Amino acid sequence: MAGRARGRIRGLLAGAVLAAACAHARPPPSADDTPPASFVLGPDDVVEISVFREPDLTRTVTVRPDGQVSLPIAGEMQAAGRTPEDLRREVLVRLKDYVQDPTVVSVVVHEVRSARFYAVGEVVRPGDYPLRAGMTLLQGLALAGGPGEFSARTDVTVVRAGGKRLVVDLSSLLEGRGRVLLGPGDTLVVP
């Protein structure tokens, strides 16, 4: 029985691997989705800071490992751990004495490189992986190659960044009963 269930899960996950490989394979929203928390910048994220009518102050920058970004006149600013809106407000404050009308400042996230999740235990490729917006548990498992050859379990534990644990039955997810979104720092544990 366990071997048949494991084979069924592997077969379904093989289809999920193919779906995850397609950029447009994001599943439609479901009633089980919880809204994602406000995006928080982290090291290696790429943002564009634009100041209207001030091309010399507009820059596309990468958040450094120390969490800082630099902008002419505004100087060094902490970006990691803050939302783009928080960073925008700080740029406004720092430029108000130097720019005639700094009211139109925008911070646009071009690339999210800091958000990652981890897959450990009996998966084909344990390690850390980039987290895409709206990524589900099944898509994360697909990136890690699915449960390994010796895994007889059909459940996965998701350990959230804050330490909360969520045990998920893969069979129910594969049958379309529920959906689990991954968050930054989540760890997928396959026994």
C-alpha cells in the first residue's frame, strides 16, 4: 500500500515538475490561499529608486549584504528589513532639502533574490531554492525533485520562518483539496 501511494505521489509530482518549469504554470487563486504579508526587502534584491524629473538621482541598485543601498545626495540607507514604501518615504525625507519637488519618488522591485525556501530530508535534491510569488508547496517539492526513492511517507512538514509547524498530507493536495503557499524562509521537511 505504501509503495503504491508513493508511486502515485511520484507520478503526480512528475507532472508538477513539468508545470513548475513553465513560467505561466501558476495555479489559479483558491479560497484556501492566505494573503501574502507585505513584501520586505532583503540582501541581493534589486530595486529602482526613481525621482521624478531628476534623472541624476534615479538609480537601479542591489541591496548589499549589509542591507544598505546608496543614492546620490540621500546617501546610505537601510533597505533590508523594510518595505519598498518605507524606503520610498525615507528617500523623500532625505531629499526634501535638496530637490525642489521630491514628492514623486518611487521604489520599484525589479528582482527578488533574497526570498528563499529550503527542502530537506528525503527529497531528490535537498537545498535552498528561490521563492517566487505565489509558489505553492507542490511547486516547491517539484523544484526539489519530489520525495526521494526511500520516502514512504505521504506527508510533509512545513516549518515556517517563525518556527510554526504545519503537517500537510500530500495526497489531499494532489487531489485538489487545499493549497499551501510557501513563504520566505520556509523549510520543507520530507521524512
